[in-house]
Amino acid sequence: MTYSTQQIKDSIIQKLRLNYGCTEQQASDGEVLKACAMVLRDIMAERGVTSRQKAEAEGQRKVHYLSLEFLMGRSLMKNAYNLDLLPQLRSAIEELGFDAGRIFDTEPDAGLGNGGLGRLAACYLDSMTTLEIPATGYSICYELGLFRQKIVEGQQVELPDDWMPLGDAWLMPKPQEAEEVHFGGKIRTRWDNNHLMVVHEDYTRVLAVPCDMEVAGYGTEHVNTLRLWDAKSPKPIDMTLFSQGQYLRSGEERAMADVISKVLYPEDNHYEGKSLRLKQQYFFVSATVQSITRRHIQTYGTLKNFHEKNVIQINDTHPALVVPELMRILIDDAGLSWDEAWHITTNSVAYTNHTVLAEALECWPQQLMEDLLPRVWQILTEIARRYQERIEAYYNNDLAKIAKMAVIWDGGVHMANLCIAGGMAVNGVSALHSDILRNDVFRNQCAMEPEKFKNVTNGVDHRRWLSQINAPLDTLLKETVGEGYLTDASLMKGLEKYADDAAVLKRIGEIKQANKEAFARWAKRQQGVVLNTDGIFDVQVKRLHEYKRQLLNALHIINLYQQLRDNPNMDFRPHTFLFGAKAAPGYAVAKRIIRMINALATQINNDPVCKDRLQVVFLENYRVSMAEMLMPASEVSQQISTAGKEASGTGNMKFMMNGALTVGTLDGANVEMHEVLGDENMFLFGLHADEVANLRPNYDPQMFYNRDPMLRNTVDMLKHGIGGENFEDLWRSLVMRDEYMLLADLPSYAAAEQRMVETYGDREKWNRMSLLNIARSGIFSADRSIADYANTIWHVPYRK
Ligand code: 26W
């Protein structure tokens, strides 16, 4: 079933008339955008109904992907692309007298996530749908997504991300499918017919209203749903207070409910025990589990086969409360025994870990749990008690081991341990990361239940991150390996045949240059900056975090700058360094690093010695839609985390697919990139994960500082001042502590950058490396990751 330009155009006109009471001549860009979204939404809604009916009729096992974050970005072009309607939609918009590019650009990003974990969920939704797996994503319908970043006088300033006015065009509120979530109150038990009845009283009710976003797959009519829960109070206002004239107070309870879905927490890789965050977690978990079990009963009339027909994948520990919540519903509502309920739960929940940073591991204070979720707390204590019995028996009461593995310990609920105890599988997100989980972070649990521990290396939606955003490269791939690569990314390997084809290599270079120029025009429009497109586009874009070592990148730039100043006549290949990064608002050091990079940019870009040679630009408000412009234009991908700290990385994969070469450490998925590329097709440097671990206890940054005058000179610039500002605080933390071992890796990093620059001089060689990176990036398609999940964890069939 397809649609002509004329049909799409007529539908848009109709949407404009019915929803905005205007003609196409009167409509604004925003109204046209929303009308287009509604037209596609209608098509998807209809297919969604059919997809769900089919899954139900065939009794297929369904996947429920729970994540506190779905970083969807824009949807108009994506949905049109997947529905195979992009050309028709473009022409329809143009025929209505609008600029299609501008309409696409009007769409706000749905920024319902922080970084890697959230974007991964979005890519996986696309692949699950394309592979025709009946799947639903669940999250919160945040009124405000991740903050917008402005740089004012070199510093990050946060602005609210009010995406709804235009973004809500994709959402279908379904108040008739609302669920009620209970907080606080007391638990009373009574015996009824030999059955212990649990009564929860005096709780506060919050209504969870689903706002569904349909998601189209590529090359299929299959449609899945992203269900976003919106929090509302069930009471309009408190009329008792209102009639007493206490108007403000009468709306208080309502405001308390609304605040749950107000804003996405902007902390990435950093746990803070805020009670509102726990409310968010339970709110979305409880609504989701109620909704899944309700559906299941409607279809099967019982929950006894729940685990056969459902799998609940949890994205990090943030939805860990599914374990006690599912237990609660199975026991309290469905009347199953503890053992029956535990069997069902431990055969339907699976947990993915995304970080080994200690400060990111969630551990909720027992008192908070008890007060906010009294019934869940009771169940948690029973889960913890039974699990502890098991480990005591297995480890002969070894207290040190018990302390590490316990679900409840020392007044805290350890969410990762809960997930391991209550889940059927635990997986890391790259080979290295999964090994670290097995051999280090969760080694005791792994010894007890080795079969639970798996690896699924991350992947990205290669249709979005290559075909859709890099049209000339897409064309080249279609000409060389054929269109089939869109649904079978392993076919990209066929490009290798052209590794010695001078014409193809030249074309790869030309595509990159054209993309660089397109990005430069965009950056000029967006933030008024003029990029030197003759310079190597050397890019580091990701959340700002010390372990990701943006500071290492900056130190190397300082080093280059010092060389230029000392020797203005040196041979220097033009080099344009681009940064993009948001810092968590409360993360002071991260904000200082942003300020330092901006100060460095100011000094370098205004120094005549750097003119047309060295340039540094901090790109404001890095987000999905910026990444879509930037990836095709990047030549060098900076993946320079301290080895062992970056669970996988997914930006690295997007760069690789678009032909950028990686300068990186052997960390996360870089290890697997190296496996397919070899030393000769990337620029590796630095300590390995095991070396980092071995060096850690005796690490002394002063040793590196004292023995290497060049390094010392570089680091000292922080103290002496950059762009007229002093960064002695950063200097001190490097020289005194250097938690992420920048000083140990700086010399080998500089050497890797130098090798990279030399290689760049040989254009043909560079383009061949670029070609091989593209050709061998197929394993990093999210389709491969989802097939791995389907085969090894979910045990569900998928379209091959
Ligand atoms: C509780 C605060 C908090 C918030 C977010 C803790 C931890 C997180 C995430 C797990 C952080 C995150 O996004 N991790 C990233 O996940 C990606 C997808 O698997 C990986 O590619 C990245 O390496 C990892 O840092």
C-alpha cells in the first residue's frame, strides 16, 4: 500500500482545515509540520492496530522495553523514510508552496534522554519494528526534555526544552487506558478464607495517562508503539479547601501529581537519591506493569503463562522496580503464591547494564522506599531475605561477599543486585564491558549463576545514521553493494571490493568535503561561526564527563598551540577541532571544562599565528539533530575515555559508518572496532583496561608531570591562564589526583594524533581507510544487536 504525492497533499490540506481552520496559504511552518505529522500518524495508527491484532492472534511473545529515556530526536523525516513516503512528502510540501527542508527543520527534537542510553533505546525501537518483533517502548511523557544549552561568556547556561507545542503532533493520548499509581499510605493485612489479604490504605493516587507514539519500521507494514506516561491528578481540585476560600492550597495535590512527569533529570552517569526521581521510576514502572498484565489477562484470562508471552527488558536499573511491582500484582491482585510469582518474574525480566562507574550505581535509602512505597518495600524485604539465604549458603556466610551482593544492605536498596536476583539475564553492552561485569563488578553473582551473564554489543540504526543523513554515501552504497544493505547491514562489506578503485576512493573524499561544507553553512546559520573547511574536522561530541576526557583533547590542542607559537614557521596541517557537550547542571568540574574549552577557543581563534591553521569551536546545544548534520562531515572521531570506563559508546559507531577515522583507546566497543579494522585502520593509543586497573593503586600523576617538560609546559598553561582566565583548579586536580589518568596517556595520545595528521597527508590512503571503516561498520547496526537480543535473551522470532 502506498500513497501518491497528490493523496498526501490532499490529506495535509484536510488536516490544516480540520485542525487549524486554515488554508495552505494561511498556514504557518509549524502548522504544516503538524499537519504532515498527523497524516503519517494516521497511516501508522491504522497499521499499529493490524500489527497488534496479528501478534495477539498468533499468540506471539511480546517484548516490553522499559527505559526512563528515549532520545527520539525528530520523527517526520524518519517516519516518512520508513514508510517509503519521503519523496512524496517532499513534493507534497513543495507543491503546497513550502520549503520541505525548512519544514523538517521546524520540528523540535524529542529530547527525552540524556545521551547514549536514551539514544540506544530509540535506535532499538526502530530495529525491533523493522525486524517485525511485537514490541512496545515505555517511558515518561516529560513535559520538558533535556535542557537547551546556551554558551554565554564561555559558560553553559541551561534553558527549558519546551518541545510539546510542536512535538505533541505525534502523540495520541488514550485517557481510557489510564492506570492509577499509588504512593505512600499504610499496609494492613487480614485473613480472608485462609488467604492473607493485603490492604493498602490512605495512599495518594496519581493517574498515568498513556500518550502513544507510533513507530514505523523500514520495509514492513509492522508498526510498534512508544507509550509515554503522563502524570495527572485524579481529582480536579480539593473542593473542601476551595469552598473554604483556600484556592491555592486546593490545587496543591494536583500540582504534586503533575510534577512527576514535568522534567527529565539531566544527570548522566551520576546517581542522586532524589525522592521525585524515585517517584518517576515507580510511576512509570507501575503504570507499565499494570497495563501489560491487564492486556495479558484480556487475551489469556490468566497470568500463569505471563512469562511465556512477555519479556520485560529493563534499560539499566532505573526501571528495577518492575521486579517487586510484578510480584505485587501476581500475588496481591492475581492471588498467586510467592513461588509461582517468583518463577514468572524471574523468567520474564532481563536487565542491561550500561555503566560501571560507581557513582552511577543506584542505591535507594530504605526509609524513602518504605515511606513512599510501603507494599513494594515489604516485597523487597522478602526478595532480599530469600536471595541472601542463597548467597549465604553458596558462599558459606562470607560477609564481605554478602555485603557486595545483597539486595538490601546497610540501609540501602541496591538496584543492580535486585535486577540480578530478579532477572533471567544480565547483559553488558560491549565485549569488554561484559567481561568487566563478569570478572569484576558482578564476579560473585557470576560465579553463582554464570548462565545469566551475557553480552550484546550495542548497535545504531544505520538507516537513520547513514542512509537518511548522508545521501551521497547512501547513493554510493546502493551503486556498489546494492539497496539490500538497508535491511542487511552485513552487505556493506561488499564495499571492500572497491578499496583499490581510484574513482571510488576519490568519490569518498569528495563526499566528505561536500558534507564538511554543508555542515559549515549550517554552523554559520546556527551560531554564526565560520569553520575552516580546509582543516581536518576532528570531532568530540558526547556528554561532558571527566572519564570521557574532553580535557585530554584540550590539553593536546594546547600542546599544538604552544608548538605553533614557539615555531610560527613550522609545517602545520590545518586542523579544526570541534566539541559539543552538555554538562549536568550540578556537575561543577564538567562546567569548568566547558568554560576552559571556550576560553581556549577564544584565545586560539584570535591569535594570528593560528589563522587558517588551528581552529577550535565549541558547538552549542549538541543534540540528535545536530549529530545528524555533523556525523557525515566528520573526519576524525575522538573516543578517548580512560580504558575500562566507557561501557560501549555508540557515537563511535555513527562516525565509523560515515567514514570518520577513530583516534581512541581500547575501551568499550572500540575494542570490537579494532577487531574488524586492525591497527592499520584506526589510531589507537593509551593504557589498556587491565593496565589502568594495575596502575591505579600506585598512580602518581606528579611522576609524569615532573619527568616530561613538554607535558608540564602544556598542563601549566591551565595555571598561567587561557583567554585571560585562570584554570588553576583544573590544573590542581590533574597534578594532585588525575583520577582518569590523563597525564599517563597524553604523550601516546599526542603521538596518535600526529600519526593521524601524517596519514591525512596521503589522501588516497586516508580515503581507503575511510572506505574500510564504512565497509566494516555493518556489525554495528542495531538490527544485529536486536537479532542478538532476540536469539540469546528474548527467544522470539524475527524477520530475517
Ligand atoms: C542514575 C543516573 C544515571 C543516569 C544515566 C546513571 C546512569 C545513566 C546511564 C546508564 C548512562 C549512560 O547513558 N550510559 C551509556 O550507555 C550507552 C548505551 O549502552 C553506552 O554506549 C555508553 O558507553 C554508556 O556510557
